[in-house]
Amino acid sequence: QVHLVESGGGLVQAGGSLRLACAPSGKIFNISNMAWYRGAPGKQRELVAASGISTNYSDSVKGRFTISRDNAKNTVYLQMNSLKPEDTAVYYCYMRVLRGLTFSDYWGQGTQVTVSS
């Protein structure tokens, strides 16, 4: 069973930067959408950034975060700059794989990002 593996989380001071990466543990093909979500205790999981036909960001991260993808490596990245304490959360990567007329969704296990003030 293929799953997504995230890396790059950690502890950083406010104003600092982190770069998250996510890749599948095995071979998958026809990835359409890649995205990053985050979840914090007591809050609903929210979409942070998505890359598909277009690129979209939540208002809270626009201008600070950048999503990018390497299709040859099936890898998605999230460059996070000017981090704020409110960015503290578990970050999850997501990929949608097209299989003919259907699709499969894959999620990572999450990586903790903690921003200290």
C-alpha cells in the first residue's frame, strides 16, 4: 500500500522559514492535484495551498507560503517564510491520482510545525 511521506517539519522562531516536502513511498502515476492541509488542536483541518490546474492559497498564508511540485519525482513542496505562531499545526500533504474515470486520494501522516514567539 503506497502512502505519502512528509519531511521538513520542526521548531522555528517567528519570522523564520521551513520547507516541507512530500513524496509517495512507492510508484504512483497520473497525479492530478497536490496540496497541503494543516490541523491544529480544536480547529478544523484547513487547506493551506493547492496545485492542480491552478494554484491556490488560503488567505492566511498568501505572500508567505509557496507550493511547488516536481512531477518527475512525484514530490510536492511547501516553502514557508515569515512564519507566525498561528502557523503552528500538523501539516498534511495530499495527492489525488486519476484512475480512468475514478480517482484515489492519498494522505500523509502529518509533520509537526511549531513556531515560537
